[in-house]
Amino acid sequence: MPSPKLRVATTSLAGCFGCHMSLLDIDERLSSLVELVEFDASPLTDLKTPVACDVGLIEGGLCNAENVRTLLLFRRECKVLVAVGACAITGGLPAQRNALDVRDCLESVYLTGVGLEGGTIPRDRELPLLLEKVHPIHDVVNVDYSLPGCPPSADAFWAFFEDIAAGRAPRLGHGLIRYD
């Protein structure tokens, strides 16, 4: 009798979605991947809310209160949480704003920028509250594994899934980590 498939969910926080695109770069191996895993909440399935799953892949850092809520919910539902890509692991490119004052940035963009007159900083309750700094996800929750890269290569995703489905700790050998 074949072993049960791993239930996998994915989500994205403050990032560019490049890690999800790299996962899709597995190309024809996707048909083999669905023999190993069943995707739950993910842009690949269009399911929005995760339920209990074996493995959760999360890309992007934390730049606002909504990112933190999403991360806490996702962590609660995932037995194993994997930080995917530079943004989830270190804050990545969004963290470049950490050297700047958030209030100064908002004023520059909405009030004092070239060509602006009479602007206002958005204050709608629907907009998530910005954090003062962008954080990697391990600042808020326990992370079980990291899949480094910007983005991780399709081969790195494939190696990760092969290892985890076989019950092994993921190992990324030479040549699987890249920063494009």
C-alpha cells in the first residue's frame, strides 16, 4: 500500500511571488510531484484558508500587521514550516526600507513628492498597519527548515520535496542555492 501523500500549503507575505513562480518551474515534474504531495491552500489550488497540513511553505517577510496575522495562522496549521527564499529568511529586498523612517517614506510618497499637491496619507481601516521594520518570519514564529535563494531554484524545490516525502531532513547540495 502506498504511503499517504504529504498535505502541503503555501502562502506569500511581503515579497514578489518569485518563489511560487520558481516552484512552478518544476515544469513536467509537477505531475510527479502530485504523486508525492497534495496541495491545500495555495495559489496553485486557489484555496484561500489553510487547514491542518503536514508542510507549509511561506515566502516573503513581514512588513505589516496583516502579514503577521497570516503568518501566525499559517504556523498554527502547519506541522512543519519552511521559510522559502531570501525575503522569508532575512527580510530580503523589502527590508531595504529598514534604514528609513516609515513616517518619512509615507510623507515623501503621499505629501511632499514631486508633482504632489494636497495629498493625504491613506488611513483607511482596510489598509494593514505598517510595521516600523520588515522582519524575517523567524522573528515571530519557529521555522523548521529554510529553502534559501532568491528565488530557490526549481531543482531546490524538487530536492526538498523528494527528501521530505522520503522522511529525510532536507539537504540542498552544491549548485541548488542561487540568488538571481
